[in-house]
Amino acid sequence: SALALAALALASAWFGGTILAVVWSIAAIAVLREWFLLVGVPRSALTAFWIFGSSSLVLSAFSDQLFGFESYAMIIPAAVGAVIIGIASIGRGGAPLWTSCGPIYAAIVVLAPIWLREREPDGLIALIWLFLVVWVSDIGAYFVGRRIGGPKLWPAISPKKTWAGLFGGLFFG
């Protein structure tokens, strides 16, 4: 699955434009869902938060085409979504501040590749370089963590990650 996702990431980087925005919007929506689960949004409220947060991400990704904003202003819909989600989450479980950070965190997932790719003439190279650094860091963390092992980084969140893996990822990155 990692090879298929890598091929999708590279293809979206190559074509850029709408294809890049769609692929990374889908990735950001998946990140947003995981974020909401991580910060303790109850499953009963998750659907509403997920739909609204996803809508704010899609508006962020396409705000330059829909509203004529420059790329730096594309974070505005996600920020508005974050405020509304934070207010709506009060009294529904989870932490309102952490819940409201979700759309902004996920917006970075979709906006960073778009911003990098738009930078001519080296946007494609910069985006591929970013992918390579992340992939090498992740692979390095995996192999160092498996080889050395040791104390767990955060067992409640990710039980297999170790401090050795963290430092291995930093080194390889």
C-alpha cells in the first residue's frame, strides 16, 4: 500500500493543479478524521465534525479558484472551520482547543504541497524533495526502532514507536 500511495503522491505532484488539490484534500480529510479520534471527539459527534471540517479543507484547497484568493489566504476557510468546531465541541466531550486545531493541522497537509508545487521553476523539485525527506525519515525511524528497540515513545497513542526510532528518523531525515 505504501508503494501505491507513493505513486499517487508522485503522480499528483507531477500533474499539479486540480489533481494535486484533490489528492491532498482526500489525504487531509483522512488526517482530520484521525485527529478527531486522537483528541477524543465522541463517535456520536464525530460525523458532524468530520463533515464540517472536511468541507473547510476542500474550500481551503480550492479557495483560490472559487474566491480568487492568493495562496496565502487559503488557510482562511480552515481557520473559520476550526473556530466553529471548537465552539461546537464544548460540552460534547474531547478538548475544545485540541478539537479546533484539527482543521488547521489538516489544512497544512493539503496547502503545503499546493504552495510548494506552485513555486516556479523549482516547485516540483521542492515537493519531491519534501516527499523524499519524509519517506527516508519514516523508513529510518522504522528500521532503527526495530533494530534497537528500547523504551516506548507514547504507548497509549502508538504502542510500537520507540525513542530510538524517533532519533533514527531525525538522523535519516
